[in-house]
Amino acid sequence: IVSFRAGQFDKAIGPLARQLKSAPNDVLIRKMLGLSYYFTKDAANAVLTLKPIEQSPDLDPELAYFYGISLIQLKRNPEAVLVYGRVAENSQKNAEALLYAAQGFMMLGDYARAVKELRVVASLDPSKAKVNFYLGQSLIRLNRYDEAEKAFTRELELNPTDAESKYLLAMTLIERKIEPEKTITILQEAISLKYDYADARYQLGKIFLEKGEINRSIEQLELAASSDAEKDYIHYQLSIAYRKASRKADAERELARYQELKAANRKADSPM
């Protein structure tokens, strides 16, 4: 228990497992052991440990959230749907608990259900942080960019220094190809909050490239690449910018780097 509370989950597993074997009805130990497996990335044992209490009132919403993630990691999505469904059904008046269910539906790719539950959370606790952020993310996945814009705007009213919400707000404008000057301003604000925001600089570089401002584009794309050198699309865009600036050698180098990273990503995604 001391190891568990100290966050030393690997050390907690052995003693907790022995205790649970001798006292299988000890729900507290079962929960602590299940979480220890989860935090040591052992999804199989986390599910095996928590399965006996999956429909019990003792499986509180936060624990159900982690249990559901473990099921998803094991590709047992239908079971995770039932877990998050039960949490949502029992939590329509509990914003904190319902938020766990909504995030679970997001991980399952059921963004319509996530939007439904997140709107309830927002009505229960209008000032709760991150609710509109998750809502905006889900709406983007559903290609409902105008609604997503409103969600991120609301999130920024609650937390004006949230760089990621600013970036995603800009993305709702980029996807609709509207208000380019406003988009530039929002991206610059995101970068001012997070200097090494590679994706924000990448999008800014793309906009400058489309406007024909090649040097400004290269500046942003170079900074994006230095902030996150493993994102292949940044190198691809940088190769285009260099080519437009007649910097052939630099363009070839970045294109080669893009192809190298792209091949590595394909290999990593392979079933083998």
C-alpha cells in the first residue's frame, strides 16, 4: 500500500497480488492491484484483476475509465462500450463522472456519443475546464467545424492561456478556408504561449507559403522541424518551400528526410 501511494506501482504489484490471492473478496486491494497493472502498462492483468467487479458499484467512474482503456488496448472494444455506457447511464447528474465516460467514447471513436455526453457535462458545470476542449475535438472529428469553433472559443474564455485550444480553434478556420488573417493571429498567439509548438508553426508556414511569403514560410517551417524533427509532413512542406526559394540542395535533403520518416512510419504501422 505504501508503494502504491508513492506511485511505485511495479513494487506494489507483488505484495498486492499475494494479498488478493489470500483474500479475493478484498475489493480495495483488487482496485489497487488493477490500477498498478494499468500504470505499469500491463493491460491484460489489469482487465483480469478488475473483471470480477466490472458491474459492481465499487467500480467507480475513474477506475472504470482506466478499465475501459485497458479493454481498448486489448482490442475488446465492445466490452469497453458497455463499461462507458454504464458509467454514462449512472452519471447524468454527475459532471466529473460523466466526463470520464465521454472521454471513453472519444477513445472508442464514438464522437457523436461523446458530443452528447459532453454537452450534458457542460450544462451541469459550465465552468469546468477541458469540457469544451474535448467537445471541440469531437466536433472536429465529425467535421462540424462551426460548432467546434464555438466550443474552443468557450474553452478559451475559461482558460485564455490554453495553447492547444488556440491551435485547434485556428484549425476550424483552416479546414473551412475562412478568415486567413484571423487564423494567422491565433496561431501566433498559440506560439507565443508555447514557443516550440511544431504543429502551429507548420500551419503558419503553410499559410505563408500559400500567400507567396516564401522567406516567412521557411522561417516557420525550419522552427517547426527543429521543434519536432520526427514529423514527416513538416519536412515535406519545408522541401516545397525550399524549392520555391530555388534552394535545390536543401529541398532534396528535406524530401529525402521526409521519405525516410514516411517509410519508418509505414514499417511501425505494419501488422508485423
